Amino acid sequence: MTYGIRGAASISAYHTHTHTHTHTHTQTETQTETQPFAELKLDQGQLQEKTERLKEKGYFTVPMSETTRSYLHQQSSLSNPAWRNGPIGRIVDLQTTEHERPMTKVAKDIATSLTGREQQLRPHEFQLRRVDKPRSEKWHQDRAPLKVICISAIEGRGTEFVKSTESKAVFTHGQYAEMIPLDAEAVKQKIKVAKSDRFYFFAGKGITEESIPKLVHRSPEETGRSIFMARWK
């Protein structure tokens, strides 16, 4: 940097420094924006809007960026050597990646906004999975005391669910976490399917407020499915 009289920076040097700083700042922002899962960093206004929707509908969605979609499809490839056998099928564990910590902060903010109380969450699962356990094909609510759940379809048909406001009229509670349809045809008409171009967030039973609805869902009877699943407790 060049200096003028009494050590003041010259105008040209000032502009050069400002331009360099702005360019560097813009580069940093661009790098952040193009990271997988960056679209899930909600500001306070978005967070309030989304959690109000969850209270009303039982879930909210966030469109998936092309960067995230590409990353998850790459990780989901059957040629990925990270696939291993888990208790519910095959999984790729993403919990040790750089993406888990910022996502856990998002989940914490969601739980705090839902309950009105500061929440401390830790990841229970942060993974890709190929489900092969028949029990997940039954209608159920997650039994574990989880607080925030995020799912997205990567390959094949997405998770099927019924909005909380409608589920009470068409299901009754079975053993454990199972939900039994009262009228199969009525349930069929109310099924929604998680789309592959967005994330779905809903609350788990770890959020004990009765006013916060818990979603009834199941895995479709289809082979070759791959989903992203993140759950926090």
C-alpha cells in the first residue's frame, strides 16, 4: 500500500484495497453458498415461517440445491465403497463429514423455535440408507425420543406420509410405534409422497409438546430406494 502526506493512504491505494477485500469477501460468500446443504441455513424470518407451517401441517420443506443434489447422488452411488450393513439395511454414514455440524445447528434452531425453549441437540443419524427391513413399510410414528427429523428421497419413490391433521381421523394406535389404518381406502386418498428435489422436516416424540404434531409415515414397498435421513435427539 502507498501512503500520501502524514501517512494517509492514497485514494488509488484505498480503492485497490477495498476492491481486493470486496472480491475476497464475495469469493468466500460464493464458496459458502455452493457448499452442500447451504440452502438449509435459514434466517430468523424463514425459520419462523417454516416452524409455523410445521405446527399447522406436521412438516415443512426446503428445496434442494443442485449442489446438494449432486453431492448426495454421488454419495448414493452403489459404487461408493463407504456403503456398509446397518441394522435397517445398508448405510453411508455422513456424520463425520463437515456438513453434520452446521446441519445440527439448523436442527437446534428448529427445535428451539418450535418449543420456545433453548434446545441442545446431538445427531442420532446423519446418513444415506437403503432400507430393507419390512417393519419400515408399516405406517408408524418414530418411537425413539428424537426431536427433529429430516428426510429426502435420492433414488426411487420417497417416504409416504399423511398430514397430522388428517391422520387422527384415519389411524388408530397399534403396538409400539405402529399406526393402524381405520379405512385403507381413506388412507390411500390422503397419502403424500416426499419428493426428490426437497428436504422434509418434521418433529419427533422427543418434542413432548402435544400441540406439536408428529407425522405418520412409512417406506413404500419398492426396492432400490435410497434416502437421506438425519435425526437428532
